[in-house]
Amino acid sequence: QKEVEQNSGPLSVPEGAIASLNCTYSDRVSQSFFWYRQYSGKSPELIMSIYSNGDKEDGRFTAQLNKASQYVSLLIRDSQPSDSATYLCAVNMNRDDKIIFGKGTRLHILP
Amino acid sequence: GAGVSQSPRYKVAKRGQDVALRCDPISGHVSLFWYQQALGQGPEFLTYFQNEAQLDKSGLPSDRFFAERPEGSVSTLKIQRTQQEDSAVYLCASSPRRDLNTEAFFGQGTRLTVV
């Protein structure tokens, strides 16, 4: 099992709808979880971090963490065409002190 | 500087040539990471420093890859005898804290093309 897994997509969502991106991780002791957005040809930029079970909201973005299920998700409300990008899930593997990325999910918002 | 700076932005190397990629992290950041990103893939971990100590180099794909951070600030990733499969974007990231419970900030990357 890969350490951080994401569906590669593409995930197509109509403008204004909710986009739901999912990620699972293998290391139970992981404590820190991040969602990065990466536009084509650009470097990843952080959009959300989450450290405890439950939901964390920031504007149109909500991160959800369930450590028992080793699952983290990102919801984007009122999706905009500018949200079209690749979304990378990243997990701090505490046992190794390194941040591991999933392969990313390509999101396409349909105007 | 305000952000993580990498140079060069683009590098074309002939197969067999040695290359050196530079990363200037955000001032004061303790942790520094190198990642390799192939087209259409997520960043793959290469190596990680805390200050000048290289704590993990498990992701380096071969002994042709070498990284250093001698003074705990600027880091260099060196690739010897480059091969076509080394073509990728090399991303550097830094993080302010030792415990890594903070996000990593990325540079713009170096796109390496081996011909």
C-alpha cells in the first residue's frame, strides 16, 4: 500500500457545486495533514492544514480528518473555474520526520 | 528573501553531464526538503535536512544523486552522470520548525531536461 493515496481523476464538477477530494494514508501515527494546490507548471501552494479529528473551515474550503479511518478530505464549496488545478494531499510521517505527497487529483471545474 | 528561491529555473543537460541545483530557503527555516516531480505525478520525496544534518536520504534514486547543506542554509542537489530518466522538476521546500507540524513552503522548482 502506498503511503498516501489519492484518486488521480480527472474530477469534473460544475461551477457552483461542491468538489470533494479524498485521501487515505497508511501510517497510523501521522499527526499533520496538508492540502496543496498546484497549477500546471507552477509549484505547490498550501491551502489547508489540519491536525486534529473533525472539520476545519477556511472560506470556501473545508478539510476533514478521520484518524481512525486514516482518511482526510477537502471540500470546495461554490466551485469556481479558477479552482481547476491538481490538489495534492500531504502527510507528515512523524516516524520518519518527512512530508510525503500523494500523486494528486486533477480537478476540472466546468463553466 | 521573501520565499524559497531555486536556481536555475531551467537546465538542459547532455546525458552524462553533471548538474548542480541550488535552493535558498526562507531565512531561519530549519527544515529543508528536496522532491522530484515527474510530469503528471505528485512530488516524490528525495531527501530532508534539519539545519546542516541530512536526516533522511532514503528517496534518492541512486548513488548519482547527492545533496548537501553545509551551513544549514543554502542547499545543493547534485546529479552526476545525468540520465534521461532524471528529467523532471526538482522542487525544494523549507519549513520553519523542527517538529515539522507546520507546512512546507515551495520554491518555483528547477526543470531539468536531459537530452
